[in-house]
Amino acid sequence: LSPVTMKRLLLVHNNTVAPAATFPRVSPVRGRNFPILRQLVINVVLTLIILVAAKTLCHAQDDKAAYKQSIQGRVAKIVNTLAVTDSAVYYRLMDRISNQYYNLNVIHAQYTTAVTAIKNNSSLSKTAIDKAVQKQEKKKQSRLAKLHRQFIAGLRKDISEEQVDLVKDGMTYRVFPITYAAYLDKIPGLTEEQKSKIYVWLREARELAMDEGSSEDKHRVFGKYKGRINNYLSEQGYDLKKEEKAWQERLRQRRQKEKA
């Protein structure tokens, strides 16, 4: 329950409980005061619900605060790349990125819990399990897409598009710019069209990797796109093994020069 909902329930509760002095004496014989007893039971149950909801909300808030505290260092490294001079903007970005990490963690955790419960349900057939898992996957992707849009829109209120890109790179370990630079260095003969395709695919991978919940999953997304790029380059006539070998030799020679 949200704080607003809890407040409304408390108001209802306060308005429905009559002072103890106004309660008429209950007759055990005639039972004419049954409506009053029923209202008392309802009030007690409502109070218990409110107390449980409040306790649950407090625990959730504590968990969120603890999680955000645990990732402060990671978030600070990202924000520090933006060269923000306004302290209000700086801390707003810290909070916004921390919330994004927390919300992503919640979505992925809820998905994992739901899928585990489905797979452990012995009453379901394999077909039913597959359909239920697919439904959870669609639900997760829909929530992630909505959260992604809201997050980017929030960033754009405070920083430029170039700075937004830096946040995206920071949340994905800069795999996009590093990998793109590596392709250009490894295959110097790439055409402008080929460079453009590689750039677009890696940029798309970054958008998806941002929404993953672990570093392994983020790198897995880039791995899939690198496989697509390599297949494309092979179709374009490049011998990737040969290009890789020649590149490694060039890197070795550079290191030797730097040492010298």
C-alpha cells in the first residue's frame, strides 16, 4: 500500500469507530446489537491490515535505502564523468540513477521469482509452463521498456544528450565505445557504410544492456550483437581470423614501442 492509500484507510477507520461510551450494552439473548459487533470486527481487521501494510512499507523503504547505499560508489563514478557543476543537479542525478538501478533490480527479481514458481508447479504441463514463462517475459520486457523511457526522459531534464550518452556508457561499462573503436582498429579497410552498421548495432545493444540486471547479462547482450556484426563482416568478404591475427601483431608492436 502506498502512503496515500494508508492515510485514506486510517481516515475511514477513524470515521467508522464510535466512542466506547456510545456503544449500547449487548444483549446476549436478543442479539439486537449484532451490526455493532460486526462493525467492531471490521474495524479490528482493518486496523491489522493497516499495521501490516505499514510494516511492509517500512521494510521495503529500508531495503531500498540499503541497496542505494551499496551502489553509491558505482553511481558516483558515472555522475563524475559528466562534469556537473550544479550541486543540486549532481545529487538529483545521483538519486535518479540509483533509483534506476534499484527499480531494475526489483523487476528482474520479481521475474525470477515468478518463473521459478511456474517451473516448480508440478500440476502444469510443459506447454503450459512455456506459455506462462513467455507471458512473464513479455510482462518484464514491457515494464523495462516503460522504465527505460521514463529514466531517459528524467535525465534529459538536467543534462545534454552527450551527457546522457555518458550515463548510458557508464551503466554498460563503456562496452559500446570500446568495442566500436576495436573494430575500426582491427579492420582498417572498413567502408563508411560498414562502420555505420557496426555503430548502429552496438548502440542498439547498449540500449538493451542498460536494462539488464547484472554485468554478465549486460555483456551477454553485447556478445549477441558482436556475433551479428561478425556474421555481417564475413558476408562482406572479410576473413576475421586473418584480421584478428594481424591486429594482435600490430598491438604487440605498439606495446614494444611504448616500452622502448
